[in-house]
Amino acid sequence: MDVAVAGRAFAVWLGILGLAVANGVLREAVLIPRLGGRAGLLLSGVLLSALIVGAAWLALPWLAMPRPSGLWAVGGGWLLLTLLFELSFGRLQGKPWPLLLEAYTFRGGNLWPLVLLVTLLAPRLAAWLRGLG
């Protein structure tokens, strides 16, 4: 993957990060208070997954990936950036490792592990949805 494509992929990831933050605000301010913890987490996870795939779908022509291997590289990069951001941000907030790692379980309706899988698969899934194989 060349530097220009990597830069565009990073820009898309920054957009996804913004969507994830907005989703978190919606979850904490609206979904959990109105639906309860489990349902709020479930709906938030499904919504964020859909937003990520939607962002990948919209960005695919701009990313201009000629081969499926490039799509896998973009998804892997997005996954790595997401993990680095989440864990670094949590540690900067002073959260202990056990608390941070609790988010990587399906406990209480949490779909974060599924969201991470969707992040990895999103570029490839977007290509499939666009009929690009």
C-alpha cells in the first residue's frame, strides 16, 4: 500500500473515530438511560458496526484499492489504530488493565469484540456490498 492510500485510510479512520465518539455519547446520554444497560449496549454496538461499514462503503471509491489484499491491509490498520487508541486513552485516564480488558468480553450485552471484527472486515465487506467481489 502506498503512502497516499495509507493517508486516505488514516483519514477515514479518523472519521470512524468521530462516529464512535458520537455513538458513545448517544449510548451514555440516551440509549442506556432509556433502554437499560444491556439493551443500550447491544443497540450501540450494532449501530457502531453499521456506521463503520457505512463509512467504509462511502470511502471505498476514494481509497481506490486495486486488490483485495489492500482492503485487508486497510481493515487491519483500522483495527490496530482502534486498539491502540482505546487502550492508550484508557490508560491515560488511569484505568487499570483489568477494567480495560473487561470491555473485550461480551459481558452485559457488550458487543465491542464484534465491533472490532467488523472494523477489520469493513473494507472487504464494503467492496462486496458495492459488487466488487
